[in-house]
Amino acid sequence: MFKRTLITSALPYANGPVHIGHLAGVYVPADIYARYLRLKGEEVMFVGGSDEHGVPITIKAKKEGVTPQDIVDRYHKMIKDSFEELGISFDVYGRTTSKTHHKTASDFFRKLYDKGEFIEKTSMQLYDEEAGEFLADRYVTGTCPHCGKEGAYGDQCEACGTSLSPSELIDPKSALSGSTPVLKETSHWYLPLDKWEPKLREWILENHKEWRPNVYGQCKSWLDMGLQPRAVSRDLKWGIPVPVDGAEGKVLYVWFDAPIGYISNTIDATPDWEKWWKDPETRMLHFIGKDNIVFHCIVFPSMLMAHGDYNLPENVPANEFLNLEDDKISTSRNWAVWLHEYLRELPGKQDVLRYVLTANAPETKDNNFTWKDFQARNNNELVAILGNFVNRATVLLHKYYGGMIPAAGDFTGSDHEMINEVKETVATLTADLDNFKFREALKEAMNIARIGNKYLADNEPWKLIKSDPARTATILHLAIQLCANLAVVFEPFTPFMAAKLAEQLKIKELKWNLAGRFDILPDGEEIGKPELLFEKIEDETVEFQINKLKEAAARNQVEAWKPAPVKATVEYGDFEKLDIRVGKVLECEKVPKADKLLKFKIDDGMGGRTIVSGIAKFYKPEDLVGKEVCFIANFASRKLKGVESQGMILSAEDADGRLVVIGPTGEVRPGSSVS
């Protein structure tokens, strides 16, 4: 049995804001668990912070023409403020550019170095001769050998998702100068993970079979493949300098530096930090996404084993990924819902986001967020079930008893049935939380509200008030006690609503041991005036967000656009065979039962012709009447949807995918040839 729990959440890169994928995968579940333990009265330390070193930050700084420190200062504040506004209840949210962290990480490296835990290896690495720097993988770009897309990075092609090494890229270029890099010898320190493989096997595969299948399975896969030494230093200018002689120009690799941030942030939080990291009666939990499993289950534990003074994690509840509108979240494509923008555009809706992300939590497999589902869960669950029950109970209490909680009379079978059902639901909910099944726990919390709605509907106190006031008093006594239960069980999930409801019911302190009890609120206590806990979200709100995503995707498509490669060379005589002419549109209409086709009547200077063109998506027929267009006059005619087309109207595909009709800039007589 542990005396206390240390909760860490993956450190987000301070090179951009956080989005809903980060929230669903890491921060909301970590916060739910921290709040749950606090409600139980347990000793908890919830540690977070910004990861402020690494290549993505230097790339961002170079792109914007500022220093890396400027980047991390900006985004650290944005991320920290956004987390706070969402109610993520960190006990400390630090940063890896702090003096404490620099000292802690340097001391950690130095202890392993002095113990002889590193090996030094020399290898060939890409080097930019113009910039005078070795290139990290992300500083090398080129054509992906798998999908052929340009702009692939030296570690991954973001177009097809394939992991790469810089040597695999076709026509590699330095992101610093644009020059072609060369191979140059360099030396680095490595942590021999293979040394710790036997201990890791015993610790994970034998002693932690209770870990989530995705975590256990990935660890087993890595161990079965055989672990290899991993570099702990890099040739970079931004980072924590390697604290040994002869290491000029080298910094700690960010994967080595970042997890030590959990320790340094705890040091900043409390002078009694060692009990959280070194006392065997402390349980440590890492909340992460699946892309961080190997670092928190293999690499960081190997570092801790090599050091020898620290506890190992007891569990690593890692989630899978959250998609957005049936597509992978992509920061480079701006296909994301950014937290700071959500908070600005939907003020007061923090609990709604927390609720929806928990309901769709990717705990066992990738899941999906859509704005329509967001709206439906708010309107059909938070408003129509939870909010509806609390509002009905509190309104009836004020209507019949002036807001004073009446004493209960004898309980009927219906009362006992409801009470027992609530107690059983709370027991299931508690077990789900204990086992990190937050999505299931949330369902059980909402089921308590469903029980309340059914209880009121079955007993109809509004019909009994005149004929049986004593029975009405019992019903409303139990209903308002059930409202108090809802304030308790929803606090980890929707803390703002829970605080509002607790204030309305005049509950001084929410405690988990109140859940399932029906004596929370004393008889004769006057509750506050009824207030709506949630408001309906209208169609315009979600349409705005959906259109915003579409517009962002369209902008990104335009910015990323490049001309198509030039086709194979043809002889000039081949071009001369095409008879391209100018015509004037006399009539234009949609082709029946064909969404893409428009039927044109063209004045071609030779008696007229009919042409069918697939541009209906981009033009209204009436807007084309009177316009001059270019068309190919000597194509063989063919039928399209029953209409004989006598040529082809020329159009160009723009960067956003639109087809734009091509025509002369000045007035030209119909039938004129284009040469």
C-alpha cells in the first residue's frame, strides 16, 4: 500500500499551442485521476511542464527569425495559461529552461558519467559545410523514397507517415542553408539500453502484467527485438551543455533531458521533493500518449536504474490517438482544434470540452472527435440529462418548500430501489477510476443523473403535492441529495459545474466518501436559487467551427501548392493538331441528374455548337452567359449523360482545387483561332 501518488504528464513541446489530441491523450485523464485522489483525501503531487529544448523549437525560431528562447517564452505562457483556464490542476507547471532543471539534468548526466554508465561512440553524421553545423534529423529535408513527396524530414515523411533516416532521403538538403550536406565524423555518449534489458524484462513482463495491453504489448515488442545503445548527446547550439570536458558544442539529447524535468519541477514545487521520488512508499504514474511509451517504459526507467536513487513508475496509462473529423490531427496542416482558440471562441464551455474528450477518450484504440458529436453530447446529455434533472429538482424544491430541504418520511420500495441503484453505480464508477477507465467512469456518473430523471418521472411529485405532501417531501429530499451526489462524482470530469452546483447546494467541501450517501445535505438547509448548469449549443456555433477547419485546410492546400511536374516533351507538330478557338457562351444550364456537368450553347462563329463541361461545382450557369471561353474544336463528339458534347472547354486547376475557365482578356470574335 502506497502512502502517496506522484502523477506526471508528458511535457508538451513549447513550439506551439496544445490541441485536443494532447488533451484527450494526456492532460484531461491525468487531471481526472489527480482530482479523484484529492477527493479521497490522498496525498498527491501532479507535475507538468513545458519541454523547451529540441530541434522543433530551433526550426520554429529560425523560420520566424527569433531566438529559441523567444519561442519557448511565448508558448510556455500560452500553454500554461490555457491549461489553467481548462481546469488542469497541476501542483506545479515548470519548464526545462529553468536554472533548477539545468542543474538537475547536468547533475544526473554527471552521476551516470562518473559511474561509467555511458559508452562513447564515433559515427558519421550529416554536416552542413556552409552553416558549419552538424544536422539533426529534422534539419535534413528531401524527397521521400516511399511516396515520392518532397519536403520529407530526415526522421519521418509527414505525407505518408513512414519513419526515415536522413540517409534514405532522395536529394537531401540542409534546412539551415539549403546546401547538400556531407558526412562528417562526430563522437557522442550513449546509454547502453541493452545492459538494462534483463531488469526491464523482469520489471515489466513479469511484475506489471496489469498495464494496459497497448503499453505492455509495445514494451514486449521492443524488448523482444533487442535493445540497442541510445545517444544521450547531440551536436546542437540549443540545449543543456554536456557537463564534461571536451564536449564543446554538444548538448544533452532532448529525450534524456526532458523526463528529468519531472524531477526538477518537483524540486521547484517543494523542498520535500525527495519523498516523491525516492521513498518506496510513493507510487509514480506517467500519463502519456502512445508515441511516448518507449521513452517512459524503456528509456527513462533505464536512466533511473543506472542512477540508482529513484523510484520506477508503478503504472503508465498511455492512450492512443484522437482523430478530428475522421482525419488525423496534423499541426503542419493546421488540422486541429487548438485549446487557446477554443477557450476564446467558446467561453464558459471548459466542462463541455472536458466531458466530450473523456466520453471519446482513445483509451484502447484511436477515437474520433467531431463538432456534431460535441454538440449532440452537450445538448442531449449535459443539458437534457444532467442539467435537466438538477434543474427540475431544485426548481420543485423552491416552488413547494421555498428552497428549504424537507425531512424525509418513510421510504418506499421505489426509494430503496433508487438509493441502491445509485450506490451500486458509485461502486462501479469508483472501480473504473481506480483502474484508469475514465470513459466508463464518466458513463456511470451520467447514469446517476439518468436514475434521478427516472425517479422524478416515476414518482411525479408535482401531482402528489396536494394529495400527499408528506410523500412529496420524501421524494424531493432524496432528489436533492442525489443532486449532491452528482456534484461529487462529476468533480473530476467537470470541475466548474461541480463547484457551481456545490455552491448552489451549500456543500462546503466535496469529498469522495459522500458519493452514494443520501445524508449529505441537512434537513432545513436552504439551497441557492436554481441556475442552469449547461446551455444548449446552437447549429451556428458548430458550423462556425467546421467551416473554420475547412478554411484552414484550404489555406494550407494553397500554401503547400507546387506546380505539377512538366510532362514529357512532345513535338511542335503534335500541338498544331489541336484546333483551339474562342467562343461566346450564349446559354448555360445544369445537366439533369449530373452534379458536375454544365451544358453550354456556344457561338463558335460557324453556326454554334453544344459543349458539356464538368465545372458545375465551381460556377453558377447564369454567371457564365456572355463570357468568352477557349475550347478545342476538333475533338470527336461524345455523349455525356445523353447530351452530345462537341468539344472541350479549357480550364485551369488552381492551388485550392478550383477549375477556372480560360478565356481571352479582351473581346475576340467567336471562331478566332488560338495559336
